[in-house]
Amino acid sequence: MKTKMSNQVPLLMLSIQQASRHPIPVRATLRRWTLVALENSVEVTLRFVDRREGSELNHRFRGKEDATNVLTFPYGKFPYGKKGFGCAGDIVLCMPVLLREAKAQRKPWRAHCAHLVVHGLLHLQGYDHEKDSDAKKMEARETAILAYLGYPDPYSDSSRG
């Protein structure tokens, strides 16, 4: 898959950290989900945490009292080849929240995990959902990526059981 900016194929530097007692997808699966979501070169750490760390991070960086499903920490852009830039950052997924949401939405936890990895990667690459128009663009991109990966639209009612 080529980037929008150049003819170069995006590069991926992926680190995976498991700081959760819950099982996580295998590295090859996480790498595949990540590669499909790339529009730019990315240096990213996927960190899987339990509720305590998720709550601490959400409180420290967002002022929220409890853990959330995914947090993205972009560190900026770096030069990539002659024509483009890449980005770097961390994506933190809180496994207890992810598992609870998947159960409540009656969807496989792996499908929900794929959605949150893709969601975090899009944030890292500059997507946002603060305005309705931006949310529609981001949700459309997520839906297309997840369909390519074989997962249903995470925003449709039919994907929730």
C-alpha cells in the first residue's frame, strides 16, 4: 500500500508491550492490523495494560477518573525519504475495558481490539473526531479498513450481536 504523499511504501517500526494479565492477539495479527491502517510511515508502540495503569494514564493526561479503551500519544513527525514524513507515538489499550465493551456490544473481543488498534493508528496519523465532519471521515476510514480485515462495521447496530 502506497502513501498518499509519495510513491513510497510506508515503513512500520512496531513494538508490543504486554502489561496486562489478559491474553492479547499474537504479534503477526497486530502487525497485520497496523500495516493495513498505515497511510504514512509509523514508529509505534502498542501497549496493553490493566485497569490500574489505564486509569492512571487517563487521569494524568485527560483528567478522567476511570480507564478508557484506547489512548493515543503522538510524538510528532519525522522525515521519511525525499517526499514525505512519518509519525511516532504510543497506543495504549486497556484490556479490561476492551473486553467489557466487547461483551456489552456482543461482538468478538478480537474484532473490538482490531477496531481500537486501527482507531489509535488513525489518531496517530492525524485523524480526529472532535467535529462531526471529522468524525464521519474517521469512521468511514475505520469501517473500510476493518472490512478489508474481514470485520463488520463497528458503528452499525448489526455488528453488535
